[in-house]
Amino acid sequence: MIIPSPTKQIVAMYQKKWDTLENYVAQENSLRKLFTETYPYNTEMDEVLIKVCSLNDFYSTNIFSPFSVAKHIISIDVDKRLKNNDTNLVNDIAKVNINGKKQFNFYSFATKYCSHHKPKHYPIYDSYVEKLLMALKKQDNFSKFHKSELRVYSNYKDILIKFRTYYNLEEFDLKQIDKYLWQAGKEFFPKSVYSRETSKERFGYTSTMGLSIVKKNSQERH
């Protein structure tokens, strides 16, 4: 498969395309108000819990224990670290112990949680973005990295910055780059049936419990 290398014109085209996705635009606007205006802080259980539940519902991130995730978020100094654009915060949010027994890695969810607080500083990770980045790396050699590095958020953000520089896309912020990557990834790597492995990618978590979900023709972002 030959993927057109991103140009300013192509990325700009996907920005306009995004604006036509009425459901996504409304969803993003609702979450933006919730995260930045209604409940901008992360110290009260009721406020964090409603953000976790809303994000989980809109993005179908399969957070099956929102209370545990919210409690975990409150336990770390999220607000100060968000203010400092701490990239390590994402991986710290992602690793959650459920019932004190199993640790889950809700990585994709954690990128979304931080992104909805500061979208220009915390780009979202999901499987569509991953697949497009890996394909363009192989095709254009824009950077050298292993796939596993995308799940270490400081590395992931650095890779996106190198991506933006390599293709001369500096006029776009990381949120705009994210919109391009997700839409193009979804276009070039459509998913209709999810296997055990891809469902694990899709819902943004891993565990030792071997959970597997199969869905068809989903159009949500995961």
C-alpha cells in the first residue's frame, strides 16, 4: 500500500474534513467544556468521576471500573503536572490497580484524559494513529523507533514532533496533526472485525486477565 506522504495541503484538507464530522465536533466541544470549564481540576471524586465516565462513554474506552480509575487519578498530583506539561503523567495515569490485584494499562484512555485538558500539549494515541505512523516510518523513514516506543508517552510525543518537522508541517499544532493522523489512519487501515489482539489495541488497555471484545463496523475513536 502506498500512502501519500503528508503535505501542508493534505493536512489542511483533513482539518476541513474534521469540521464536517458533526458528531465528533459536538462530542469534542462537550468534553472540552467539561474538562476545561466545568471541572478543570482533578482533586474531587465527583468531578473526576464524571470526566472519566463521560470520556469512557464517548470514546468507548472500556474502562470497566471508572471509580477505580478516578480514585487513582486523584491519588497523583495531576493538576501541577498538567500545568508543567509533564509527559510522564500519561503513563502514570494509565497504570491502575483494580481491586488491589490486577494492574491494567489504560494507555489510550490516559492520553485522551490529558489531551482534553490540554489538547495542544497532549496528542491522543490510538491504534489508527499507530498504524499510520508505522506505515509512514517504513515508507518514508521519517524517524527510527520501535512500535513499543509509541506506548511510552514521552517517546510518542517526541516521535510526533519529529514527524511534524520531517514533513515540514510546523504550522500545525499537535492537535491538528492528531486529527490528520487519526482520519488518515482510519481511511487507510479500516477495521470491521476485531480479533483478540486488535480489540486490545482498540480499547487502549492491556491486562493479564485475557479480556477480549469483538465489535463490528465501529466508527468511534479508540
